[in-house]
Amino acid sequence: MDPSAVERSLHRYFFILYRLAEMGAYNRTIKASTEFLAERLGVSQQTASRYLIDLERIGWIKRTTTVQGTLVRLSEEGKTQLKRVHSGLSMILEAQYPPSLTIEGVVFSGLGEGAYYVTREAYRRQFIEKLGFDPYPGTLNLKLTSDYDVKAVAELDAYPAIEISGFRNADRTYGPVRCFRALINNREKGAVVMALRSHYNRSVLEVIAPVYLRGKLKLKDGNRVKVTVFVEVEKPESEQG
């Protein structure tokens, strides 16, 4: 069967599993006629019967057919499926991990500014302290090619960031930098940096990491890269201090 068709079937089966649990089949055996189940699901009796057969086949329910009706109870595997979704929803709804934005861009060669700014010692010390890594001397530059990605980057202005303070030396003033932790191509940890006194506009994303990303991920100009940007979550006052 086509993998996408299998995935659609599993999504449908989960809904049926949820309905059965709602009817009491999570902790006990229930009697569920195909007629009643069909009514609850908005499908024909034949389809409801097929769903039960399929759920039993994949091991999510235990089913016994009697003259009085069909006896159904969720199996341990069926309960596990519900617990996995419950756990995922809990993390999302209770904000147990930072929300994220996924942004895609195309690699291009920059002007070399990133290496200059990242290696300023006052910046570097703060990167190490606040981001937890010593950045490779340079940035990975990504050109955003869709309106969605440009808008997603603009949305970051509304979220609290990891703030890198500006400083001044004998020659010039260096402005503050806003950072967001990030995961590059689902593999390498790093951070998105904004306002490294850049000449780029909002259609460019600059990324730093403790490793040389081009080399580690075998990237060349023109390659597409996905960056998952994690938004910092401010704790309520009751949880601070």
C-alpha cells in the first residue's frame, strides 16, 4: 500500500480508537453494536464493521463477536497510542517546551561580515555564556525565497529573545544582538542571530553554530536548508525568582 495511504488509514483508525475510549472501552469491555458505532461515527454499518476488524488486525483493540453484539476493549497497544497523543498534546498545551517556527532558505556566500562580528571578544563571551557554545567564526547565510518564510522571521520581533548586549571600544560602537536557539536541518544545534550590524534585509537569515555548518552538513551555494527556530518563553512572575 502507498505509504501516504497507510498514514491516512492510521489517522482514521486513531479517531475510531478515540471514540471507543470515549464510550468506555479504555478500562473495560463494552458492547458496541455496529449500528450504534456507525451512528456515532457517521458511517455505514458495513464501514463501522470494517473499522473494528482493521483495529483488531493492527492490534489496537480486542474484539469478541457474540449473538448479543460485539464486545470491544482497547488493547495495551491501543492504550499506548492514546497515551502518546495525550503526552504530545500536554507538552504543546502546557508549554513544556518552547514553541518553534520552521523557516527555509537557500545558502549563499556572504560578504565575510559574519566572521568579523562573531569573533569580537565581547560578543563571543556572551555567546558562550548565554547560548552555551563557542561559535564557529562565521555565519551561515540563507536567502528566504517565500513570503511565508519572510513573514515568519518578522514574527520573531514579537517574541522575547536571548539578548546579547552591545558594547563600545576605542574604534566604534557595536549594537545589541537578538538570538534564538535553532536546529539546522534537524541535525545541528545553533542559533539565529539578528542585527549583527548586517547590511542584509529581512529576506536573509544568519545562523551561527559551534561547528562549520557548510562542512558538517556538506552545504554549497544554492542548497536549501531548514531551520527550526525555538522561541524563548517568559516565565510568569509567580515562577520567577
